[in-house]
Amino acid sequence: MRGAALAVAAMLVLAVGRGAAAADSSLTDEDVVSRLDELLKQSWRDAGVSPSPTAPDGPWARRVCLDLIGRVPTLDELRAFFAEPPHERRAWLVDRLLGREYTVERSRWDATQWAILLVGRTGGMRNNSPIHRESLEAYLGDEMRANRPHDEFMRELVTATGSVRPEDPDHNGAANFLVDKLGDDAVQATARTAQLFLGTSVQCTQCHNHPFNEQRQNQFWELNAFFRQTRFQPIREEDSNRRYGRVVNRDFMGEAGRRVTLEGEERAELYYELRNGRLKVAYPTFIDGTPLADVMLDRGVDEGDSGRLDVVDRRAELADLIARSDEFARVTVNREWARLLGYGMVRPPEDMGPHNPPSHPELLQTLADAFVRSGFDRSRLTRWIVSSRAYQLDSRAGRSNADDDPAAGVTPAFSRFYLRQLTPEQIYDSLVTATRADEGLSEEEADRARRRWLRQFTIDQGNDENGEATTFNGSISQTLAMMNSRVMRRATNLRGGDYDNQTLLASIAWDDTLSDAERIDRLYLAALARKPTRDELRLAQSLLAKREGDVAETLRDVWWALLNSNEFILNH
Amino acid sequence: MRSLFNNTPAGMSRRHFLDHLAGSAALGATALAFGRTVEAASETLRRNHKSVVLLWMNGGPPTIDMWDLKPGAPTGGPLNPIATTGDYQISEALPNLAKLGDRLSIVRSMSTREADHTRGRYYLHTGYVPNPNVVHPSYGSVIAHELENSVPWLEIPPFVSIGGSSEGPGFLGMAYAPFQVDNSGRVRDAQPLVDEERMSDRLRLLAEIEGRFAKQRRGAAAGEHAKVLGKTVSLMRSDQMVAFDVDKEPAAAKERYGDSGFGRGCLLARRLVEAGVPFVEVDFGGWDLHDNCFTQLETKLPQLDRGMSALVSDLDERGLLQNTVILCMGEFGRTPRINGDAGRDHYARAWSAVVGGGGLQGGLAIGETSSDGMAVESTPYSSEDLMATVCQALGLSLDRKFTSLNGRPMKIAGGGTPISELIV
């Protein structure tokens, strides 16, 4: 019998352990960014490269809009950007994009990306998937809008219980993360949690020791033990074939039934098989080797290996261990760096560790430390990276850094901005933004068109790793869709009507106050955030002559060509 | 030299567009090495082209229940072996394939290390384990790249993946990416929005914008896009698109291949092989049989049997089997041990692949596994060895090296050794 005082003390420790890390108010964004820049400059000096010059403002604005809100800027947005003084406009735009005005759009984009990380593009798209995608995205949208500290966000996902269906009293959108990963003794729950929040690929060690590093099979199953109080419960929709699920907590008495040690302590065990067929036992132990029993003992709980929820909630303990680990901050900042700069300092981001050292160790640690000090503030992390020198650079190689091309297999030096394919979501939303192709569609029709477009590029591998592939990667299929699809037909529609019901193309073509040159300028700005070159203008003019002065039809051809160009479909 | 800025009213042919793309200096002469003749090649030439059809059992098939049965062993499962026209027995659930046993051989000593789907499918498709610094080309891309010049009339993509994604072209570039279609062969969005002449005008504008950006030293992706544009336009304008139209097949042919996605995919594969496509992959999913393995096999094996046997015999009747390698495998096999959910889990250490056609020796079972199916008890074979065998059958030199983008030389088929018994 534990004394009441001890229990209270344990509760206090618990309260401290569970609370969000407090932000350090002495941490300023300027300090972090200038430290990043110092380290970047040092690394360029060490590598003997001169970074590319600063990217032109227009394409840079396009870049930062694509990254922070998932689409290209509109003409109005570009106009406002260029109205700011040259030395202030970049900071001004970052402030705006990370500020109140764009909260809805930004949080939707962040939610889209997180949903893909958590359940892939196919999660919840099939009738037999227990995921409720809308409720996941709604939950993620709320989290992103609130800029929930990342440790709390992780804790909600890792410890979630409840139904994924919004109409259920125990609804919890966060439960979508684990709801499809609990089968097969929660192998996938273990693997994805480790990849996403610890940057560790433990799943290969499920069956055998990792061939290239010291991760051992026991590490996988000891981490897996944290998920053994967790169960999947199916929910059948009464009048449809749709199935959903809920995540529930249950006491875990051990795979071999209740076991009690000589001292009378309960230990809930699980067993795994070595390749030589021997069975081994595992108790919950964090990846750094800390047994949960020790953690609990420090808190005055003797039976730390018990599987009873009223003694220890293993997932809650796991979330605390993750939040306190060095890996958690490092994997988060590395993933954000990779998202914004094309490549991580560790590649791939889910396989960090001594066997795979970072290209820029000090830079990575500086960001990770700042992220911890900020109280795990994702929005500030984003701001630091997009404000850093590396993010300002042109994608064009200079004389000394032509070899800095990770696509060619070299370690990134971040001395230029690397080209990358836009995601299907970015392309579609950019198309619709740039062209106003959805004018005249109802919200429902617009949604359906978007879903159809996104779906056609995703292939579900139908295996227990929720494997999937995209054909939206610069393929012929993508090119056909860009050239000939319905959305492109709508985008290049010239039909009249009042301004609010017109495509961008029509609004420019039928605006009598504009000269032909201004019209072409606007199309180039809307698609590429730059003005046409003289050669491009000349070509357009020769086409105009061929069309016998039919400006509208000529513009339509120019518009189609712009939207199909490499410059439109790449982030650069 | 044709100017980029002329405004001749004549409609622009495919060749013209390609010339324009090639003309934009950034792409360089090699980027668009279209040494093809537009005229249709003679029937003889067409018949001499070589192809590979990979039947990809996505998820990892239980080869212990298909190609290497262990009757009587505790791991054996409920299926019994039957005799074939070859020198081996296979599952009773595959009676039509049993009749083609002399055409196909089984490699029963496949032994690999990747028992995770993503890593396994990468390894079995490329011969390399995933590496953060290099993206290896899949076998389909390599073979498309190597055989493309042997089919100069081909206007549709040289690597087609039916019903699945296959794996990418890696450092060979997006021009060798698998062109993905569903089992019905439907090519989405293949109809241009405007007429031919207008399309040519548009493509000329596009070539200008495209070329300017590609020559600014921003990285390979900018130039890759121009190449893919060229292939896309070539496809859109080609009469050979009809090869995808599997609906054109008579009812008897559809019946022969079976009314399943896989069956239709096999029929489509035959049409594409006839058209000259060097590499076709047909994806047959749903083999990740962690539970209720045997009830699921009751539907899967008959589909496999019907589609695959129809493909092999149909190619044979048309005189195409001699030049077409058939390969049937997944990313690994499945555990001999049957788990608590009546399923089998991932198992890479000992499994079987089926290979035939293309002049390879049929009727053989190569290698053997222990009586419980847990271990290979003869020379083990790898993904690389299987691929080296296929390359040999296609007449490709195994000394062929590619240079990855970071300058590392990489041998075709990962330096594997052909399985000598299969080479006639």
C-alpha cells in the first residue's frame, strides 16, 4: 500500500512531466537566424563554395507562398509585396504569411501535409480503411490554427483514445493516427511513431538486427511494449459499407497471462522470436535504453512493468520520454528543414542516428536547441528557416557551386535553392489560384474536382506498411493531366461574365484598359511571378499576327504554355 | 535551321516539336537523341524485338503454397502438389500453369534480406538496397533504356506499368519512368484541348519558356521535364495508342484471360508486347496475407493461374514467347510458419520466383529448400542474379555499366551472375 503523501508527490511529478515545456523569453528570432547564417557561411567557406546570389524577389515570393500556404501568390498579393520597400518586403511577406491574415489557409495547408505524414494520401480513402480523413484534417486544422506546441501535439497523437467518427460521444480526431496501425501487435504504430517523432527506423529490426547500425531487435519490441495497452475496436456504419474504428486502452496482462515476480510485482511481458527461433522477453524500454520501470521507480511506483492502466499508462509515459529526448527536437527541425530546403541535413529524415551523421551537425543542433527553448513552437521554426540565408538563394548555380546538387548524389551544401517537384496538392491549388478555374463551380463541385485530381495520382500498395506511390512526379501521366485535363480546360476558358465569375484569363483578356503588353505581363506574373523576356514577348507577338490580331485567343495559348512549363510545375 | 520564332502557318508535326525542344540549346544534342524513323518498320523487324513482362505479386506471395510445396510438413498448409509438364510439381490450385510447366522454370532458392515491403520492392526492382545518396533505376527503366533503340518505330513509352506503380527511373531520368495505366488500359487526358495546328503553336511557345528555364543551370529536373514533354506529345499523336485499348480484343480473348483485374492486365501486356514495348509490368496486389491466407488464396490463385497461363500460351501461339521473358515474383515470400491468424508473415530468406520465355530453359526447378521450407539448401540466388539471367536472355552485356549522377559506376543487374541452368 502506497502512502498518500507519496501518491501526491507522484502526481506533482506527473503534472510537471506532462505540462508543455515553457518558452524561454530571452530567445529572439533575430539571434537564431543570425546564428544559422553564421554557421551556413562558415560551412560554405569550409566547403570552398560561394553561394548563389539572392533569388529575385518575384520568384522568391512564389517560393515562400508555395511552402507556407501551398500555392502560388495572386497578382494582388504580388502587387502588395512589391509595394513594400525592397529591404523589408521579404520579412514583411513572411510576417503576413505566418500571421493572422493567412491563418485559415496556412493551417489547412499544414493540416494537409501532416495528414499525409500521419496516414498517407490513401488513408481513409478506401471503404475498409478505419480512418476518417475529414475528422483527421479537421483536428489537424484546429491544431495548426492554434499553433499547438509540438510536444503537446505529439502527445495527443501518441496517447489518443476514442472514435474517429465525429458523431460519436468519444470522438477524437487525433485517434486517426493510430487507428489503422494497431493490428499485428501494433507493429506499424511502433514503426511510424519511431519514424515521425524519434527519427528512428526500427521497423527492420522487428525481424532481425539492423545490418548497418547497432539497433537491435530487442529495441523494436521494447518500444512496441508501450503500445500493448492499446486496442483497435471496429465501428460499422449501419447503412453503408464504410468501416471506421476507435482506439481504446485496456489493461495488458502480458502475452503469457498474469506473471508475478518473487517480490510479488506484476510484470506484463511480451515475447519475440530471434532468427534462430529462440524466444526473448521484452518490457517497455525507451530507445535510449531507459527501462520504463526505472522511470516509474523514480516516481515512487514499484510496479513499472505492470500492464494495468491504473498503475502505469504506457503510452502517456512514452509521450513524455519522446518529448524529453534529444531525438524529438532533432527529427522535427530536420524534417522542417528538408520540407523548406528540399533536403534534410540527415537523409532520410526518418533514419537518424550515429550510423547516418548529419551534413551540418552544428546547424542541426542549433536549430534543435532553439526549437526546445521556444517551447516547441513550429511556427517560429518555420520562420527561422525561411528567414535564413539558405532560403534566400537563387536556384541557379554559380561558377563555384555547380556541383552542389544533391539530386546528383552529393551531400547538400545548401549553397543554392534546389529545384523540386510541386506536390499534386500544390499544383492543383496553384492552378486554381492562378487561373480561377473554379469560378462558376459550386463549392461541392470544386471539392469533388480537387479530390478527383488528387486521387488519380496516388497508388495504394495495399500492404501492412500502408505503402503508397505517386505518379505525380514529372511523369507522362502528370504531363497529360496538365496539358489536357478538365481543370486545364476550365483554366483556359475565355467566357465572359462579370469579373467575379470569370477566369483570370477572361478578366485580363476582356479588360479594355490594358495594353497587349500589360496583358501578357499579367499572365507571366500570375503563373511565374516574373515578367516575360523580350524573346518571349516577340514570340507572343508573332502568334498574335498569325491569329490576325485576336488578342484573347493568343492570350489563351500563352496561358496554356505558361501553365505547362517546367518553371510553373517546379518550386525553384 | 528552323527559327524558334517563325510563324509559318503550317501545322507542326511531332518531329517539329521535338526539333524545337532539341533546338533549345539547354537540352543539348544528347538529351533528345531521337534516332527513330517515323515510317513503320517491317513486320520482321517488329517480330524480332525483345520484351520482358514482369508479373509483380505486390505484397509478397506465399510461394510455399504455390511453387515449392511442403506436403506433410507442419508448415505445409492445405494445398497439395500436382505434376506439371516440366520437371517439377506445383500447387493443385494452378492447373493451367501446370500444363505450361515445360515453358517455365522455378527458382526455388531465392534468398534475400529485405523483409519490409518498401525496402523489398525497391531491392527486387533494382538490385540495390535503398541508399539516401543514389536513387537506382528499376529494371524496367534499365531495360527500356537499353532496348529503346531496337524499337525505333515505338512512339508509346518503352516502360509501361499496369495497375501499379512499379519503381522509378532513378538516375536515368523521368524519360524512363514507368508509364502507369490501370488494368483497362485507359490513358487519361490523352485528347488535346485544341486542334493539331493550334496545339503546335502552343507547343512552340512552351518550348521557348521551357528552354529558357532549362538552360539556366538550375538542376536536372528542369531539363528532364522537356524530355517528358517530348515523350508525352509523341504518345498523344501516335496511332500506336491503340495498343492500350484492351476493349478491342474479341470476347474469346477476354474470356481466356479471365474476368479479373490481373487477367485484363495480362491481356493488355500481350498487346503492348506485340506493339514493341520493351518492359511491361503487371501489378497483382493483395498478397500481404498476414491473416486468412488460405481462404484468400482460394480466389487469388485461380486468377493468377488463368491470367498468367493465358499470357504465356497466347504469346507462344503468336510466336512471341521466344522473344519475351516472363518473370513472376513479389518483394519476398512468406513464412513457412503459419501464424495465429491463419496467415503467413513476411519471409525473405527462402522463396521462389518463376521465369520463362525469351529463350530461357523451361521445365526446370532450380535449387531447393529444406523440408519445412525455412532455409535454402542449394546455391542461393538474389535479385541481381535473376536480373542478370534476364539480361542475358535479352542479349544485353553484363559488362554494361551506368554512371550514377555522383559519378559512381554501376553494373547492369547490380553485378549479378546469370543462373547457368536457365541459359540454353
